[in-house]
Amino acid sequence: MASTIDSNVYNSVNATTASASSSKASDELNDNFMTLLVTQLQNQDPMNPMDNSEMTSQLAQINTVAGIEDLNASLEVINGQINAGQAMQAAQLIGEGVLVPGDRLLLTTTEDGKAVTTPFGIELGQPASSVKATITNESGEVINSYDLGPAAAGVESFQWDGMTADGATAVDGAYQVSFDATGAEGEKIAVSALNYAIVGGVTPADANGEVMLDLGAVYGQVGLDEVRQIL
């Protein structure tokens, strides 16, 4: 009997304690709510209180900013992968001959008197019915000229035989090549000259993410996007 009375008393005390705790928690929650409400009222314009749509708009803006930050981080990773791919592609060009924008020609004569010249090329934005090439020396004197015939749009490469207009072998040295191109109606067409160079090295991507090709002291460095043809 004593055990039963003790148990009832124990349960009654627990119930009273739980009720008191619950009441205390409820009071604390109400106090916190009132604190938040008063704070909001103190910090907003009484004539223009914050409504639900404005709060939703601000939350959307916060999410947009967070999304942009994530996107920028992803773009940095992608740019790093692109730069690495360009560096690998450029490294494969070391020792290869390429055509890049320029008008320079080089001529050397072998021991048996044969002229050896560097290739040259043209780049056309549209087909040409006739293309004429003119070779000049460093003094601007015309050495020879050639009718290259019709040419398609794009890039084409050619080789100078090293001969002058008189049929003699030109002297060793550097020369320039220029072009005149005409269309089907005889109109002038824009044409870009290309010269030959050998890739001697690769410079890693700079601050702009561009990989540079080292073409030597004469031609300097060019971007990978300036290579028009690999010979």
C-alpha cells in the first residue's frame, strides 16, 4: 500500500513538473516572439511596413547572388581546363612550321646553287577570280611577280622559286610579298598575307588566359588563334 501511495505521489509530482516546464517553455517562446516583433516595429518605416512580397523579393535576390557566386566558381574551373587544353595543343606544335599573319620571305642558297625559300600564303574572305603576288626586297624594289590564278575563300599556301624577273637566282636575304586579288566582276578583294615560321616554344597562359607561341627573334610571339595553317 505504501508503495502504491509513493508511486501516485511520484506520478503527481512528475505531472506537475512537466506542466510547469511546458508552461515555462511557452512563456519563453512568447517572450521571444514579442522581442522579435518589437524589434521589427522599431526598425521599419511605420508608413511603409515590410510586406510579404517585399521579403520574398529580397530572399530571391539573396538566392540569385548565391547562384552567381556558384556559377563564377564553375566558370573558373572550366577556364582552367580550357587553358590546360590549349597548352597541350600548343605544345604539340613545337618544331612544326606554321603560317601566321605576315609578309616576310626568306631565301638561302645551297652549296649547289639551288634557291631555298620559305613558304607563304594568303587568306581570303571570299573567292577570287585572280590573285597576283609581288616579291620585293628590303629596299622596296620589285624582284618578281606571279599570277597565282583563281583562289577559293580561306587559306592557301604557295612557294616562291627564288627567281628574279630576269631569270636569275635572287640573292640570299629577306623579302616581302604583297597581293592583289580581284573578284568575278573585277572588283578588288581584301587579302591577307601569311608568312612561314617554326614554333620554337610555348609560353603558358597569361592573365588573359592566352597561350603564346614563340616563333623566334624575328617573328616574336603570337597567339594560338593566329595560326592559319600547319605545314
